[in-house]
Amino acid sequence: MGNDCQTVIAGYDKKKAPHLDYHLLHATLGEFHRRAGRVQEARRCFLKAMECTVSLSEQRLLERKLRDCEALAQTIKGE
């Protein structure tokens, strides 16, 4: 799974859409980073997604994903 996520991340060209503030884009990139084990980058993407949405349900989902990142970071530290 991690290699597939890294392929998608590598294929995303920030130069083509550098100012795109679409919360689902950032949330999806955050999920790919999380699955690839890039916890800090995932957090950054989830935080950006939270800035881009006004939906309370989306905000709650992204908060859960941020907590998942924290748990993953603790697991990685413990290894």
C-alpha cells in the first residue's frame, strides 16, 4: 500500500495547481501521506484541508485523522 501511495503523491504536480484550496484534495493527499508513513506531511495536509472547509462534519473527520496521525507518530517513535 505504501508504494502505491508514494506513486500517487509523486504524480501530483503542485506546480499545476499551487493555489488550489479544495479541501478534498488536501484531505486525500493527507491520507496518501499517512498510508505512506509520512506523518508530518499528512498532518500538514489535513490541517490545510480543515482551513479550506466550512463543513462541521468534514472538520470532525479531519480532526479524527489528525488524532490518527498522532497515534501513528507515537507508534513509529516506539519502534
